[in-house]
Amino acid sequence: MTSRITHPDGYVFAKRHCLSISDFNRVEIDTLLELGLHYCAPQAQRCDHLKGALLVNLFFENSTRTQNSFEVAAKRLGADVVNMAVGSSSVAKGETLLDTAATLNAMRPDVLVVRHNASGAPALLSQKVSCSVINAGDGVHEHPTQAFLDALTLKRTLGDISGLRIAICGDILHSRVARSNIILMGLLGAEVRLIGPPTLLPADADRWGAEVFHDMSEGLRGCDVVMMLRLQLERMQGALVPSKREYFHFYGLDRAKLDLASPGALVMHPGPMNRGVEISSDVADDPDISLITKQVETGVAMRMAIIDALYAARQNGEAAHV
Amino acid sequence: MSDLVFRNARLIDPASGYDDMGDLLVQYGKISQFGDVDAPDNVQEIEADGRILSPGLIDMRVVSSETRIDQTGNVAAAGGFTTIVIMPQTGSILDDTSKLDYLLRKGAEGSPINVYGAGALTHGLLGQAMTDIGLMGDAGALFFSNGDNPIANSRLMRRLLSYSSAFNALIASRPLDPDMSAGTCAHESDFSARLGLPGHPPTAERIIAERDIALAELTGGRLLIDMVSSREGAEVLRQAGRRDLEVYASVTINHLSLNELDIGEYRTFAKLDPPLREESDRKALLAAVNDGTIDVIVSSHDPRMAGEKRRPYTEAGAGAIGLETLLGAGLTLVDNEELDLMAMLRALTCNPAELLGLASGKLAEGAPADLVLIDPNAPWVVNPDHMTSRAKNTPFEGRRFIGRADMTVCGGDIVFDRLGA
């Protein structure tokens, strides 16, 4: 079991939770990505490393794709999966969240996958339960498994992330995907650029180790990868952006803007897409440049790797204490 | 378009400070030579006789509508203006590209001078939802304004300044606290109190001016404080000027020439927004133009139907026409040694041109031949019946002025001529 989570340098992966990209060092990240690469092979996707283990999906925010991706990943590893039905109406205050945690803990799950609209909620849960916690998106903080799957998609497609120029475009202010990707891509040696209107960029975003552009044409110049972010519809009706029409004109990715990036530049989107708002269908559906479907496919393999690694590390830890 | 040569003019270029006697040649709608001019034959000669020849005046604040735009253009030409910017609160509110486009097309067809538009900052000027600032900028909006309505919501103002900074757009803001000034029609003073007119103090101006300057500093936006009216307001700008901010300010000719006493016995033609204030405010505003703290002088031309003004003071409409009186009023202040001629012309030519990104506003070879020939010594009395403007709501009725425009040339065409050349 430990061989899968042992880096060629001999370092054995020992993290219990996956809450934020910054919790991992470079060696751990490489271990996870290697394992993800392993699970990309169809024959590797049928195994029983987690036979008898219980994974609980606890999604306080509606999600189809992420929750299903975790469910498929866990089942392919041989684990049992329970999807807790948490209606958005019962989105918890701190106290209730901890009560839920106590209840869940009593069922002795091995992995808890949490999505919550409050930044930091999975971290709080992780202190109160004895199982591994995976952050599947918390508020506008992080979405680490998405960043890992984006990195794995690029690794599979291009081989090496180091030295790539990656543009992250759109609503960075409200994006947990962007926050995780900025850290991860930076750690992996990519040059990250942030592109968006000033109203959709966090204050002092230039201190995040990424160059900031408000002019998309300028920002896309020389980029190898363009990551588009989803714009929430309620944010474009005059509050932060005047209209869909203006947003698409200046910040929507179409063929003309993409032509300004490096020749052969690839396009990513965490989904779900607003076609005609942040991305044109023409670009999104072009299999030669769009990695969007591949991201979903890679997502299962990457999540298998993360679940497997956390579970194995925990088993190792318990074995060491016996 | 024919070629022209002005002989024996006092050539003033406010942008460079050039002020010398000489000639100026106009060819193909552009200034081709000035100073010592070697004019070809068959060029129309205009004897300037020592009059001032300045770049044509630019008015950044004119209220009109798409249906009256040709008329407004003629009025402006008679006042020495070659470029006017129509405010968004006129006619159908200029809050999308199609309305702006229509206005610009009407202006290009019917007006003898350059007509531009300012886009609305918020839909319907309601101060709630941002308009397509980027698209309207591409469609030709020179700046953005919420008309006469201040933006009450600080969060929205921050977002407007922040969003527009991506396009380097200029955002005009009326410095007036809407709650503090609600229901008022005058400056708060013992004078207005004795007349029984509800007033607001200059503090209402200062609060929003300071807020918006702070937000410009936070966001890196370009801000125009639209129509400063008080000593306190000028002082806020002077302090902002010491920091490295893109903050500019305008003042109306009315607030440089008049004070609250001109309201007299409830003269509604002197009811303005912002209200006329005290003599010390007027003096402070003049000083701020003279030292460059205030960048732009505007007419704030706002034609009102007689019925709107023929009402009790508190109920009458605010606003005054000003395109035809601005230059006379300004030159009279120059004659009284209250206003520096070069500072005044800068605030009417090169400063607005630079703020709006226009090629005009200067005497330079290759610049558009937008010119005004000014007689600084001609005395005249303001008589609304003799004005080109159909609306007659001028607060200067019966005033004696020294100096006026004798000829206006726009793009090489003579668009106004008092000399009969």
C-alpha cells in the first residue's frame, strides 16, 4: 500500500486532509499527481484499495458534477459511498455544522468530502472528526481538488507545467478555483496571469505572485493555457459588470481573442459554462483546443488519487501507532 | 471649406503659454502655419485688427436633446465654442450605445460645431445599475456622468471608479450629499434664511468630494468633480492636488461671476444647482481657477421653458443658459482683474481637450482649425431678446459685459461671424 504514496526520493505521503493547496509541499504534490496519472489508465480504475471504507459526501451547496465525480472515484476504489442530503435551506451556522460533524463522526466514515458556502468550514470540520476531510469547495476560499485535476490535465496533455504561461480569466474575486490554481500552478513553476475587470479582481491581487491585466488582449499575449472562470449571472446585472453583452465583448473568450495567445494555446473551464458570456461555444467545443471534457475525465482519476493517498496515509499512521 | 488667413491677430495658445502678435493660416481644415505666415494667393483674408485669436472654446457640460442639437450648436458657435459635450440627462437618457450613437449622428448632421456626448453612469441615472461603460466609450462617449444626480451609494461609486479604470474612462461626479441637500434650493446662510429658502451648507459638497477623491485614490479611477461651488470644495481639491491622483474639477461661469445676493427678490433665473453661494466662495473659486486647482470652466447650459421658471422660487426649475454669455462674463472678470486671461482660456480649451482626449484646444500646426476670434474690449449689454438661444433663462439679463466672440471657425469653416467678413 505505501508504495503508491512513496515519492522516488523515499518520502512517504503522510497528509490526513486535503483542505488547501498550501497544506502540501512540492514532493507531496508530485506524489499526488503521479498517482493521478496512474489512475488515468482505464485498467487502474478498477481496484479495491478502499474496500470496506466509507466515503461520505456532505455538500451544503448544490453540486452535480463535483459530487458525482467524488462518488464515481470512491466507487472505483471499492469504497462505500453515502451522499448526505443537506438542503440549502439547512445551511448551517457554526454550531449546527459541528453538530452535523458529531453525528457523522459517530458513523465512523473514513473520508468526508465537504462543500460549504462558508470559507473555512471544511477546516473547522476537520478539527472535529476523526476521518480524513477533503475540501470540495469552501466559499470563496479554495477548491483544491479542482486545481489538482487541472494540473493533471495539463500534465497529461503537455507533459510539463513548469515554464507554461497560464492566464486565469474572469471572476477571480469570487472564485475558489482561481485561488487554488494560482497557488498550485505557481508551485509547479508556471507563470500565472490574472485577467479580469477591476471589479472582479481581489484587492492587491498583484501580490499573489501573478501579473494582473485588465485588458484581455494584452494579458493573453504569449499564453499557453487559458483558464476561463464561470461568471455568476447575478454579478453581471449592473453590480460588478454592466451586462452580459459588455462582459463578453471585453472579457469573453472567442476565437479572435484566443488568436492573441500562443499558437496552439489550450482552453480550460471548471464548468458549468455560461456560453456566450465568458466563452463562445465555438471555442469551448473545439476538440483541438478545448480541454474541458478532458478535465472532467481527469477529475475522476485525480480524485481517486487524493482519496487513495489520504486513506493510505491514515492507515499508515494508525499502523505506526499500534 | 475654404482656406483662411488671419492677419494681425494676438495669437494665444493656452497650452504652451504662447501670446504674441502674428498671422495664422488655415488650410484643409487644419492650422497650417502661425506667427509669420507665408500665405498662398486666393486665400480669404481676415483682418483681426489686434483681436485675440484663441483655440475654439470647449464646453464639457451642455444640456440639450437629440432633437434640438442643431439649434444648440448654433447657440454655442455664437458664444465662441467649437466643441460641446452633451450631458446624458438630456432628451432620452444616454445610457446605452444606440442612444449615444443617435445623438452623435444628429450632431454630426445638424450642428455646425463638434458635438460629443457623455454617457450615463447608471441606467436611467437612477444610481443603481452600472451601464455599458466600455461599449459606450468605444461608441464615442467622452466621459461618464450621472447627470445632476449624485451617486448616493459609496459601494456603487467605488465599483464605478474601479470598473471604469480598466478603460481609463473619466467619471464625473456631482459633489453633493443627496440626503443632506434633499428639499433644499439655496445655500445655507443668513441671507437664504431671511428669504425663507431651505438651504444646504457647503459641507454637503465637501463630504461627497472627499469621499469620491478617497475612492479615486483606492481604485485608481479618473475622477472629475463636476461643478465645485464653494470655498470648502476648492480647499478639498487643493489638498487632493498635492497627492498624485487623477482628480480634476470643473466650475460654472455662474459661480465665478455671481453670488447668492443675485437671487435678490426671488429671481428664479438665478436658481441654480449647485446654488449660488457667498462672495467669499466666489473669490475662492476664482483663485482656484487662477492657480490651476480647478481645471475646467463650463457653462452648464441648461435651457428651461418659461413656465418652469415662472413659479415660486422653491418650486421653480434650477438651471440657466450660458453658452452665449460665458465668454463675455469671463472676459469681464479678466477686465476686472479677478481672473487671469491665460488661466481662463486654459480652462476653456487645452484643459478640457486633454481630459477628453481631443486633438483640438491648441494652436499648433496640424491641429484642427477650431478657432475663436475674440474682441476683449467690446462692451455689450446682455439682452435675451438679441440672443440666438430660444430659451431665455439667463441670470445675466441686463448685465454689462466687456468682451465677446466676433468670429468662430470650426474645422476651417466660419460657423459664426459678427464682423460680416
